[in-house]
Amino acid sequence: MTMGRLDGICAVVTGAGSGLGRAIVERFTAEGAHVVALDRSAAKLAKLAADLGDLVTTVTGDVTSYADNVRACETAVARQGRLDSFVANAGLWDFGRSLADSDPDDLQAGFDELFAVNVKALVLGAKAALPALTTSRGSVICTLSNAAFYPVGGGPLYVASKHAGVGLVRQLAYELAPEVRVNAVAPGGMATDLRGPASMGLDATSIESTIPIREYVKSTTALHLDVRPEDYVGAYVLLAARDESSTVTGTVIDVSSFGIPRRPTES
Ligand SMILES: NC(=O)c1ccc[n+]([C@@H]2O[C@H](COP(=O)([O-])OP(=O)(O)OC[C@H]3O[C@@H](n4cnc5c(N)ncnc54)[C@H](O)[C@@H]3O)[C@@H](O)[C@H]2O)c1
């Protein structure tokens, strides 16, 4: 049997039911990890469990609830005796709704709902995971976005929430050192089931059914790639494999390539 890069580790992955989270679970388990998958969708988790069997343990819950984050971390320790990585990945998008086009009531309610998932849940997840990660000398890995560095990847709510994640990663990296490393990965666009706040009426539709996101990414980014969620997961493996990233904390790995303009001569 070949050695996996994550042999023997146990990770919690939030938003594990579809899209990038599901791709992270598939890759982590293929590399030898056991994953506790936390998602609010019981149906998506049932499919994940049917596909991956004993390699995953599923927990249905809401990342904006501290108690649900604790339940996921306690499940990891009960099942595997340890927790090595907490991957805070669940997120909501604002579908690029601009300030001018937003109703004030939508802005007020949408801000609270979106920031609860994209920012508050990172704080609560890190807090819930801290005792077990301190014991294992593990790490927190957050999913941010090209919108953590650049405009246009969303409207003001989404872009502000992902920028906030950068500050949180830096502060927690300082506070939790030297026992626990805290980093993030910033992927670019991908066709997923990514939804928006219900309070803005954006919960019934997904990014993949609303815009031609694969074509958009392929035609606007420097590398011309037809990107799938699994193309972004290598950086998560790097950060979870403590032998490969033992010196890394407080960093956001930008795997989006959004910072490099497309060359004007290319079609
Ligand atoms: N899709 C893109 O273009 C894109 C680009 C950059 C960054 N991202 C980020 O990637 C991450 C994953 O998103 P995705 O694109 O894979 O979308 P996705 O909707 O396919 O996956 C997100 C999962 O999170 C779950 N979830 C949402 N709110 C939850 C909550 N309150 N509690 C528990 N689970 C909850 C959903 O049920 C879903 O299974 C997000 O943080 C998103 O901001 C996505």
C-alpha cells in the first residue's frame, strides 16, 4: 500500500457536502486522512457517506452555531482520538449584488447572514477546534477567495467578508502560535452549488446555474484553464500535511491567479 500525504490525520471539513468542500474531502481521504464532514444539508451528507463509506463521518449542522462546531470536533476525537486540521470552508456568495442595486433592507439582513457564515463561523470553528488542535499541534485552514484580495469577485458584502478573513487568519496565527498554525487558501471561480443569503432572496439559486462561471474563468484569467473544484485542493493538502508546511502560518495561498492580468494578445 502506498503512503498518502495525510496518512493517520483526522480533519473536520465544513461545507463538505458539495463543490470545493466535497473535493477537499475526496482528496484528503485519498491521501489517507479520516474526515468529519460538517454541512447543513443532510441530503448532501447522505450522498457523501454513500460514496465514501468509512472514510468519512458526517455531522449535520450549521457552522454559525458554536455548539455544532463543537459537535463536529468532538466527533473527530471520539472517532479517531485526534483532530489535526479544521478546514473552515462553508460560505455564501452575494451574487455580485452592487451597493447601488441593493435594497437597504437586503443590505442590513444580508450583511448579517453572509458575515455569519463567511466570518463568524471561522471564529467559532477555530474556537471549537482549539483544544484538540493544541494537543495535536494541528492547524486551521480557511477557504477565502480571489475576493479576499481583489474587487469584482462579488459585491461589497462578499468582498468585505473575504477580506475580513485575511485579518482573522493573521490575528489567529499570532494568538495560537506556536502550537497551532492558521492559514487560508484563496481559490478563484468554479462551478458549484454556491448559494446566497435567504434574507436577500438568493438562497434558491446557485452560482453554476446563474452565470457561465467556468467559461468566465477560462476567458478572463491568465492561465486559460477550465477550472474544476478539485484543481484547487492541492494547497489544502500542503497545509494539512504538517511535514510539508511546518514553517507556514498566517498566510493566504492565492491559487486563483486573479492577480495576473490576461495577456492582451491572447484571445
Ligand atoms: N464557487 C466559486 O466560484 C468560489 C470562488 C472563490 C471562493 N469560493 C468559496 O469556496 C467555499 C465553498 O463554496 P463552494 O463554491 O464549494 O459552494 P457550495 O455551495 O457547493 O458548497 C458550500 C457548502 O456549504 C454548505 N453551507 C452553507 N452554509 C452553511 C451553514 N450555515 N452551515 C453548514 N453548511 C453550510 C452548503 O450546504 C454547501 O454544501 C466558500 O467559502 C466560497 O466562498 C467559491
